[in-house]
Amino acid sequence: MVDSHLPLSDAEALPPVDDCWNRIGVHGDKSCERLANHVHCRNCEVHAAAATMLLDRYALQRERKSDEVVEEGEVLGDCTSTLVFRLGEAWLGLATRSLTEVAAMNPIHSLPHQRSRSLIGVTNVRGALAACISLVELLALEPGAAVQGDRRVVPRMLILASPGGPLVAPVDEVDGIHGIPVEAVVEPGRGTSQAARQFASGVVQWRGRSITLLDENLLLQAMARSLA
């Protein structure tokens, strides 16, 4: 898995977003005069304006690169390198080619005028704002955790690579990266929700679980559209 931060925009075409919260705000030396009134940077109009600019840039970058082809998931012999994760009761798989990294949960800050039901808000990814998308909403899944026994479950954030910059998707649990045999993948059945079937490349029975494999191109396109 690539452990690198993707740029949010074309630096030669667009001015950088001033991440003042990392310099003089709550993550910096706290010298900003606005802190006295706002207490935290997430309550400041400057932070909100930066988030709005970020979403506008996603739309611009998606428009510029709409004709580019996103590479397919990495195929290792007769297996596809796949990250298996859980949302509610649903186990899903995503080709690792589309992933930047799996990160610990960060605070998610809501936006004053959200543009879609799938857009949760923004979070900090290596000092830069990134949009957070609810896959539960996008795939029309049932929310909530399905944990059996006393095993410890740790929610994570998936950071996905998109043409407009990284997109973040919180998940309830990450099982790990597995080589899914290509010949074991079958067409999605009735057990898969109608919305999830729109993004499914297939279903595989893996280690006692039914895992819906998501088409990363379709998923990223839908996530980007939810920002418009």
C-alpha cells in the first residue's frame, strides 16, 4: 500500500489553501486573534471558507481529468490485492490500487451548507483538509456495528486516491489485505442491496463471509459526484 499524500490540486494552476490552523491555530502556536472568539478553528469562518474552496477544487479537478482512465486494481497472478472492510453488517472489498492508506479515525468537522447527504464533512489528512464521504449513505446500507463475541473492533478511515485529491471514507472495521482469487468471484446476488449492486464488480465467499467487491472506478466517480 502506498503511504503517500496526494496533492489536493494542481499547484501550478491554483493557489494553495492557507492552512492557518496548523500555523497559528489550535494545531499551531495558538497565536491567532480569532481563537478568543471561536475557541476552535473548526468554528472559524476562515476554516469554513477553506473547506468550501477545497470542495470547489475537487469539482474543478474532476472536470479537468474526466477523460482520463483510472487504472484497474493490482492483479497478482490469479488473485487481486483487495482490502476487506465492514460497514454495519456488510463486508466489502476494494482493490488496494485505489487506496492511499488506512488511517486511524480523525475528528470530522461538519460543513454549514452540506451539498449532499453523502458528504459528512471534512477532516485533517496530513495537515490538509479532505472531504469525508459516507459509504453507508452512498451504498444505501444499514448503519451500525455488527460485532460478535468479545473481539475488539477499531473503526478506521480509508483514504482513497481520486483525480481531485484524496477522499476519506470512515468504516466500522478493517479486516486486512487479501489476495482474492479471480475465479472465486461471482455475480452479485439478491443478498446485495440494489444501491450496492450498482457499484459491485462481484461477490466472493471468503473465510466464511460473503464479501461484495466494489468497482473502484464507479465508486470514486460517485464519491466525487456527491461533492457537486
